[in-house]
Amino acid sequence: MAAVGILNLVVLVAIYNDWYLRHFEDISTLYDRIAGYGLGGSTMALFGRVGGGIFTKCADVGADLVGKVEENMAEDSPYNPATIADNVGDNVGDVAGMGSDLFGSFAESTCAALVVCSTSGSFYFHPAALYYPIMVSALSLVACLLVTLLAAFFTEKFDDLNGVQRTLKNQLVYSTLLLVPVLFLASQLCLPSRLVGLAGDNGFSFRRPYQAWLCTVFGLVSGLIVGLYTEYYTSHTYAPTKELA
């Protein structure tokens, strides 16, 4: 759903860009309109998460409580009619709900980046610059797919919970390392040799493309640090959770 959201955004930007360049001169007005796509994505994600995620997850938990806890039945036992609700909750909650979150997050963040970038004069002199925020989101999705394939086919078997945790942590690290050089190439291809920014009463200020790339790198590293800290303080294999238990 995230990939479809980015594709829809690219098509929308292409259509609006052609129409606005023929009728208006201020391209920032165009991206104020594009922000409405992010609002629509948020609204869709709200109903997808609440209607398709929370309610079905309640059915999932209720089925487990009735079957496994009260009646001592096995997981997905054919003797438990609530197994149907259990499977629906697993699929709808984990697919539609999570997919809605991803779609909403990618649509909103990419639209926000486009709105911010449209205030730069670089858009008027280097039209390819408008694709940089979209390239960041699109290349991130490709990197996630590649790292997921790496984890599925080229890592150790998931014999125990520790193996699963190590694989998930490796995915986080590998995706970050992969995106650092890839996004640098994207910045060099999409952004001009000098970025034009507003500097108040002093006229224009100029920045290099690698500074925009550094912003994405700081975000990548911050996300990696947050993920590692979260694992340390919530995983049962580390001291904080063991002491609490």
C-alpha cells in the first residue's frame, strides 16, 4: 500500500505540475494543493486502522481467550468456531491495519517534504529537484524489499526466538547502511549543484546537495538508534526486562 501511495503521488504531481505551470507561476501554490493528498491518506488510514484493524483484532483476541484459555483448545482448532474470527483478525488487522498506517505515514511525510521543498528557489531552476523527496520514499521501499529478501533466504533459520530477534535487528542495520549511499546518489541526480534557499532580508542563500543528503542520513541514524534502544529496553534477552520480570 505504501508503494501504491507513492505511485499515486507521482502521478498526481505530474498532472498538477503540467496544469499549474501553464496557469500559475508560484509553484508553492501547487504543493499546498498536493498536501490535500496527505490529508486524504490520513483519513483513509484512520478508517483502515480503526475499522479494519482494531475491531478485527478484538475478535482475534476474543477467539483466543475462549478457545485456548477457557476450553484448552489448540491454536486454530477446527472444533473452535471462533477460529474463523481469529484468522480474519490476523489477516485484516496485520495487513489492512498495518498497510493503512504505512500508506498514511508515507503519504503525509512525502507531501510535507514536498511542501517544505517548494519554498526553495531551486524548483524554478532545476525541476528535477521536486522528485527528491519522492525518491527518498521510493528508494526506502526498495531497500526494505531487498533487505527482507536477504533475511528470508540468506540468513540463519528461525529455530528460536533469539534467531528471529537477531534477524529483525540485522534488517534494521542493513537497511540503514544500504540507504546511506543510495540516497547520496539520489541527491546528486535530482538536486542541482547549488540549492537556493530564502534568507530573509539578505537575499538568497546557497547550499550544496550533500547538505540535503545529510538531513536524510541524520533521520536514518536517529531511526536506527530509536530501534536499538527500544529493543534493549523491551526485549526479554536484555537486562531491563529480565530485572523487571
